[in-house]
Amino acid sequence: MREALALEARRDLYQHLLRHPGQYLRELQRVFGSMGTLEYHLEQLVAANLVTVVQDGNKRFFPARMDAEDKRRVAFLRQTIPRRILAWLIEHGQQSKAAILAGLDLASSTANYHLQHLVEAGLIEASREGREAVYRVIDGDAVMRLAITYQSSIMDRMIDRLVEGADGMRGP
């Protein structure tokens, strides 16, 4: 492990991933420059079991020590529409699909796609109330913890509003 972190550039990359887990290769390239050098350092960190790669259409890079459930949650928090759905459901509680569509101004097909993926990933749960599907976040506390922890890395007004609300509930 020490050898893997012997180079300053690799240490910087590892420290960045600790603060900003779940970034794509292109996002990392914007920060660190040369794709070839970046890929080499990432390979070294993966080989040293310091970093893991999660595929979700593209490669996302995480510190290996991060919990698998948290990796899944952060991967969705890094995506705009799933992040908005999660934040909205945490703020408003269990909601129907119609309420989600109206509240977030989403097309039905877009909402269906993301709601299905969030259900499959185990982040939200769908149930029926009469003829209507309703959704709720399974572990809103864990999602909030990650939103708060990585707020500066995620950068979203909905997350900012949720975090401010959570801070207000804690008191001075």
C-alpha cells in the first residue's frame, strides 16, 4: 500500500477520491489532466486495493474502504434525475408517481426509467395504494448522511435545501 501512495500525484488522486467518491473517469480527467497518466495511476490504486471500480454504464471510482451500499447510493446521488427524485422523496415522504412527476416536472417516461432503476438498486421501494404506485426512500437517513458528507462534491440546490433543513432540525 505504501508503494502505491509513494508518488505525490497518486496520493493526490487517492485523496481526491476520498473527498469525491464515485466520479467518472472524464470527471477525474478534468481535475488531473492527461488521460494516460490518470489511467495508469488509477490502475495502480486498483491493483493495491485502495480503489474499486463500479460499472453503471461508465466506470465510477471509489475508495475501496467505502461500504458497498454507500457506493450504490453515491452513484445515484451523482446522477441529476435520480438525485432529484431521492431528495424530493426525502423531503416530501412517500409519494405517488403523479406527485413525483408534478413536483419535479419530469416526463412520465423519464420518471419511469429512473424510478425503476432506483427500485432495482434498492434505494426506493414501490407499493400500491389502490390503483396508484407510491414510492418511498428505503433508508433516507443513509442517503441524507451521504448527501451531507459529499454535499460540496454533488452540488445541487435540492441537496443544499435538504441539508439546510436537516441542520435546522438538529438545533443550534
